[in-house]
Amino acid sequence: MYEFGEILTLAICVVAAVYVLTNRRRIGQLHSLRPFVFPFLLALVGWIATVVEGLPQGGPGMPTLVFWTSSPGVVAAGGSFGEVFNALEHVCLAASGVWLLVVLWRGRGAVQEGSP
């Protein structure tokens, strides 16, 4: 089951992803921003997995997708569809956090852009 905050986070991230993808050239010119694109995309995948994980159970005011939990593929997988997306969510968000940590650690002594 998912909450409104998860849907809102995903919506904000999708809007930001559209902005990043439509402004690839400008972002590519700002070398200090480029290392942050990949962890952002990892977080996007994690937030998508969060919402997809909750789809079979529905949510407040949302219908339950009965066909999802009773589909032959999910039953053959032991009904662990939600657990797979939960694991994907946590792996992506953890990898995003570690990537950001490394980028920030490596850049702590860097010279600012535009400085002489």
C-alpha cells in the first residue's frame, strides 16, 4: 500500500527528470552538475519501484489491482512481486546515496566553477 507522499515524491521527481532530459546540453556544460545526474536517475528508479510495489494493494481511494496478484507470473514467482520491487527500491536509493557521498567527498576540495 502506498501513501500520498510517495505519489507526490514520484511526481516531483518525474517533473525534475523531464527538466533534466530536456536540458541535457546545458547541464552537460556545467561540469559540476554532471556527477549528480546518475544518482538522481537511480533515485527516480527507486521512487518508481516504491509506487509500483504498492499497486497490488491499492491505497486510500485507489482500486486494488486484483489481476496483478493473481496473475500466473506472480503466482509462479511465489507472490513475491512486491518484495522484488521493495528490494529494487532500497538498492537504488542506497546506491544513489553512496554515489552522492562519493561525489561530495571527492569534490570537497575542488575549485569552484568560474573561479580563477
